[in-house]
Amino acid sequence: MDSYISNFYCYNKKIIYNFEIGNGGIGDCLKFFMYILNICINNNIRLYYKINNLGIEKYIKLKFNKMYINDEEIDNKKYINNECDIFKIENENEYNIVIPFIFYENFRFDDIKMNIEEVFEFSSEVKFNKNKLLSENIISYESLHLRLGDKYLETDKSFVNCPHDERQFDEQKIFDYIEKNNNKNIIFFCDNQSYKLKLKQKYPNLILLNSEVGHTGLLNTTDKQVLDSVTEFYIMSNSEKIISASYSGFSLAASKFKNVPIITI
């Protein structure tokens, strides 16, 4: 990464990553950028991140400011939208602007070859907020993550992009894991507060964060919910282990941030 950044302005071919509200959550934003970055590094292409003033941009930041670009800078340049072969840029005076959905079919987490922490870092607000959400006495812990899906988001349904999104999981496997590891600190993460409280009632030793549940990809998500969501991601990325009870880019990206082991149950 150091070599790529040192030679950043030597690369004539350029791509702009455009992640907008509604394109997904924290995991989606990071995983697709890292996917493109890996290709750009291997092909000497300059990659920019377009600033869209999203909530998460305040709390997860690129380590290299030269990789940011804004609307004003783009307006002064020629750009193309080539979705067929986004990395085939014939005119070096043009920028190719790409959006996440064109990578859905080809993306694999195994294609992310470096830890995300080599490229992104958390703001001081996130690290300060961690102390509000999690007791400072809890240093060593595992993260158990269940994504129920957008169908179960406890918010105004008119803002939900995928109202039928429902993730499959085996509840008994969750119970079994908690019972077999009752001597460990286990923090339970879920996109549904009611389910979190239900599981806490069954297993009082489970640790719940004092956070507001919210999806960063929705227009009605408050700034506090965005900060809490990013802080949850930060806490999960510092786990000893992540246990994934259903498919989610959130926990997979958290694992990739610092190469934390992740298992699926």
C-alpha cells in the first residue's frame, strides 16, 4: 500500500468510487472499495473515493487524503460511466465513475488481499463512543452477530430499501454456542433490538452494548445511530473471534479489518 500511495499521481488511468446513501451499509461501503483497490494496485490505476457527505464518512476515514475527490473537482474533469469493463480506460484524460452494484455478482471476500485497517481508520469520536457503549473492564471478548435482515428493522418501513430481506439462521445453534461458551465474554450484536433483549433475558451473561440500532444505508437513520453502528463495527473488529449466525457483510468486513478469525454457525 505504501508503494501505491507513493506513486499515486504517477498513474494516469483513474477510477472514482461513488458510494451513495441507499447503496448499502458499512460492510458494503468498505468491501467494494477494497475489492476495487486491489485491482487498481495490480494495474497501476489511480483510485479515488467520492465524498458524498454520508454519516459514515465522518467516522470511518481513509488514511490517505489524496484518495478523496469531491463534486467540484469532478465537475472540472471529463468522466465516463463504463459498466461493461470498468478497468478498461482508454483515454487517460477521463475518469471512470463506478457504483457498488456492478460488483455484486463477481465480488468475493477472498479477493480482499489486505487488512482494511491498512486503508481506513476510525475517528476519535468512535473510540470515545466505545467507552460509552462498552464497559472498560471488558477487554477480551468474542462477538456473536445475527443479521435478521431489512424485513425486521425497527424503523419506518417506508425508508427500508429491501422490505422482504430476511436472513436464514439456526436459533438452536446460537443457543448451543452460548451455552458451550458460558465462561467467555460474548457481546451479542443484532439489527433488531427486540431480539437482542429476548436473548439477553434467556442468557443474562450475554453482553449487550448500550447502543441505538440503526442501518447506516437508510435516509431516516440519525447521526447517533450512525455513530453507534460504526462503533459497534469498531468493537467487533477488535474481537478475539467473530461468530456469524447469518450471512452479513457487516461481520465479514469487521473480520477483514484486522484479520480477526470468523466462524459461521
